Amino acid sequence: MPSQKDGIMVILSSPSGAGKTTLVSLLSEQDNFKISISHTTRRPRPGELKNKDYYFVNLDEFKRLINNEEFLEYAKVFNNYYGTTRTPVIDYLNKGKNVLFDIDWQGADQIKNKRLDYKLVTFFILPPSKKILFDRLSNRDMKDKLIVDERMQQFERDVLHWINYDYVVINDDLNTCYSRIKSLIDAEINNGSKDYDPDYIRKHIEKLTS
Ligand code: ADP
Ligand code: 5GP
């Protein structure tokens, strides 16, 4: 049984561009919430900061961390490796901090399957429509049309993983989406009632995948 004193783990996953990094950053502004900073072999995007957005490492260093069994989970995503080191996460949780993870479905599955002794809540974030997803990706990765095309293609496959998450949330208006996630996390922590409509989500998924 998870202890009441320990922090909880909150995973946000989504098809690329749906807004999970933005939402994780907003959620981390609350007292007692910390972001798990991942390691990656991908190059930094303009504006991304070393050791804040990611620990940017080369493939040799990533492999060293795998061999040393330092990862709680890791996965290959879009031809690069991404992973979460175990020690900082467990330290935060043991100090009563809630830890936010911005990781893909492979990492979420791995953490779920570990059945750690900490409460885990998982969210899958969806865009309002494919058109809006395309616009967001195009804005963010302005110079790289190839990246946008690749991520739009991947959307069709990624979206299918919604079924394995506790909650699916649509990121239309950012503040509304943030408030929805925050109140679901609060309800999970306090065993309160949850304002969640699975039928509405199913209909939205049918729309996105038709
Ligand atoms: P992800 O981490 O899921 O790949 P990001 O958080 O990087 O997505 O968001 C993709 C882009 O969309 C960013 O430029 C971000 O500022 C923008 N964005 C995120 N949420 C919203 C929203 N609700 N409305 C408009 N733009 C958004
Ligand atoms: P991006 O390159 O856009 O920052 O991230 C690409 C994908 O990798 C996103 O789905 C993001 O959630 C995922 N990701 C980021 N860090 C990790 C991690 O540590 N582990 C896993 N499994 N996925 C990650």
C-alpha cells in the first residue's frame, strides 16, 4: 500500500504536439510538485535549456546509463532514446513530493508494470482536432517540415494508446485543460469525487480516428 506521506507519480503522455510539456510545466508551478527531468539523445530545440528541459547526452552515455541499470524506464521514440533515471524520482517521492512525468506510452507502460509502492495516476492528452495538432506542431517546429510530417503520421499510431490511461483529457483551451487535470489529481490525492465523462472522450476519439 502506498504511504500517505509519500508523493504520488503523475504521468502525462500524448501524441506529439498535443501539449503535455506545456501542461507539465504549468502543473509544476504548484507547491510540492516536481518534474522528472529525462535524459535524451536528441538535439536541443531552440530555446530548450540543458539540465532543465532534458539532460542532453550522446548515445554512449545513454548506453552507459542503461548498462548501469540507472533507468526506471527508457524507450526509443522518433529515432532517439529517452529515459527517466530512478534515483531523483524515488528521492522526491520519499520526501513527499509529487513527481510529474512527460513520457511516452512505452515509458508509462514500464512504470505501471513496475508496480512501485507509490500511487500512480496517468493522463493521456488529446488535441481538439488533427488540424489544430498540425498547426501547433508547425508553430513549434517551424523550420522543420519533415519533423511535423513525421509526427503527424505517428499520431495515428500513438492515439491508440489512450485506452491504457486512467484519464483522457482534451487540450483545447489551455487553462480549462490545466484546471481539469489539477482537479482530477486533487481528487486522486484526497480520495474525492472525480468529474470525468468517459462517453464524451470515446466520442472525441472516434472523431479523431475516423
Ligand atoms: P507536446 O509536449 O505534447 O509535444 P507542447 O507542450 O510542446 O506539446 O505543445 C506543442 C505546441 O502547442 C507548443 O508550441 C505549445 O506552446 C502549444 N500549445 C500547447 N497547448 C496549447 C493550447 N491549449 N492552445 C494553443 N497552443 C497550445
Ligand atoms: P520531444 O522530443 O517532443 O521532447 O519528446 C518526444 C516524446 O518522447 C514525447 O512523447 C515525450 O513524452 C517522450 N519522452 C520524453 N522524455 C521521455 C522519457 O524519459 N521516457 C520516455 N519513455 N519517453 C519520453
